[in-house]
Amino acid sequence: MTAELKPLNEQVIVVTGASSGIGLVTARTAAARGATVLLVARSGAKLAEIAAGIEAAGGKAAPYEADVGDAAAVEAAAAFAVGRFGRIDTWVANAGAAIYGPVLDTPLDDQQALFRTNYFGVVHSAVAAVPRLKAAGGGALIVVGSVGSDMPAPPMGVYTATKHAAKAYVESLRAELLAEDAPVSVTLVKPSGIDTPIGQHAENVAPEKGEAQVPPPAYDPQLVADAILGAAVRPTREVTVGGAGKAEVLLAAHFPGLWQRLAGRGGEAAFDPSRPQPTPSNLRTPGGGAGAGDERSGEHPNRRRTSLYTTAARNPGVATAGFAAVIGLAVGGLVLRRERRR
């Protein structure tokens, strides 16, 4: 069964991790396009402020304070959404945290805390959302992963481990829902490096190297929000946001030895030695670090606001037409040159 997804302006959408970065841009964009949005994060006061801003701009939104690492809290958030708005049409599992530093130097309790958010946050979202999406007659579960789920990416080794785990869970869940013919679309969105406060929020186990950051090229989070909301209205298996990340994945897949040597040596680009790491991180502290409530880091003024690769991936018809046009121009050029020779 193909999931029948409603137009965005008829949807009730739950967004976790909605207090900054990709989640915040997604929530605001969804509301601006007519959706009713429940914003979920641990920062209750910040969420209330954001929701009030959305409503003041004419949108429909409500805040709900919850930690996605707590299964009961996520279940309560889902119940609140249904009680307040009648149903859930799309659930965006976006909440996440990050750790920068060598894997062997990362304390085990920090690794467990990261899996609690990045992996079990996805699991708890799926457990709470899927039955309610079915009850609504169909809907979309959209998980925000990372290109890091397809390759090693020092110095974010533990982070990418959580994303590998989330990807495996999502793909197994999708297969099971397809087998039972459930009307639920399951999408994995895999952003490349995105200009969000992820580095400022991160737990940095190598603070002597400076502030953790997203190495350039960094893409604008609006591209990710658009991909998420595109999957909310059209069933999509997965989409990578940013051609640079896709190129890295292909290099890692086809030349793994070379990629691992390059990645291991290139980790210094993920730190800015001119800036100290903000504390506390958001690994355990709601809204921890600098950038709480911000969509972007402020460190990438030249961030990429377009991605030809992602546009083509999200619109295969357009890509095919563009490819046909290129072929047509090439053939036309050959014919023209032959005529001139005659």
C-alpha cells in the first residue's frame, strides 16, 4: 500500500529537536506553509517563545517539552498532539546531539548518552508515531540522519556510530511496514555538513583544539527543511542533502582505504583553534552551549543555499529532462558541426 500523504496545509506535524538548527527551520517553514506544528524539545521556555512567534506570524503551533531519550515522554508528546490537534500526519525525528573527539578518548557514559538521544530517540519516535500514523489513515515518519551513516567521519566517530545504528533501524522498520502493507512512508534524510549550531552545542572531548565546527563546505539548513517537507507530501525512501556529502560517501564506498587515510588526517578542519568550546554542551543539558534557539551557527556566511544534486535527487523527472536537454544540445551541436563541414 502506498501511503496517501496530505497536502502540507492540511497536516499536523510533530518535529523533535525543534528548538534550534534543522528542527527549528523545519518547524517554522512547515507552519509558514500552512501546517499545524507541535514543537518538541527539552527547552520548554525556548519552545514556548518560538511557538508564540509562529502564531504571531499567523501560523499554528504549540510547544511540548520532552526528552526524546525518555520513551514515556515521547509517548506523552504523541498523545498530546492527538489530544490537541486530533491526529498526527507526519512525525519528524530530528532531535540529536554530537560528540567531537577520538573514539578511544570518549568516556563510555558520554557514548551511552549520545546513543540515548540519537538512536533511542529515533526508536521512541517510531514506537509512538507509527500506530498514530496508521490510525490517521496514513502518514510519514521522517528521520533526520546524516551522510555519516554511510562512512567513517573522524573526529565524529561516536556520532556517526549512532547514525549508522539509526539507519539500520529505519531500514528494518521500513521493510517490516512494507511487508504488512501499512500506509506509512518511512524516509531517511541524510544531510551533508549543515550550517547549524551543532558544533557549538557539542560535547568536545578535545577542547584544546578549539571550538568544534562544521568544516566547509556547509549547506544552509533550509535545504534540509525543504527535503523533509517534500517527503511529508510525497513518499520518499531516502534523500541526501548536499552534493559534497554524496561525493564523500561515494569516495568512501569505492576507495575505502584512501578515504580512511584522508578522513583520519583531515579531522583538524573540524575545530577552530581561535575559539574556545562553549560550555555546557547539550549532551545532557537542555539548550546547552552557545546557539540555543538559533537556526544557523553564524560561522558560515558563504554557506551553500542551493544543491543541484539534491534538487535532481528530489525531482527525478526534472533531472531526466535536464539530462535529455544536455544530450539534445550535444547531438544538435554535432549535427551543426557536420553541416558546417559540408
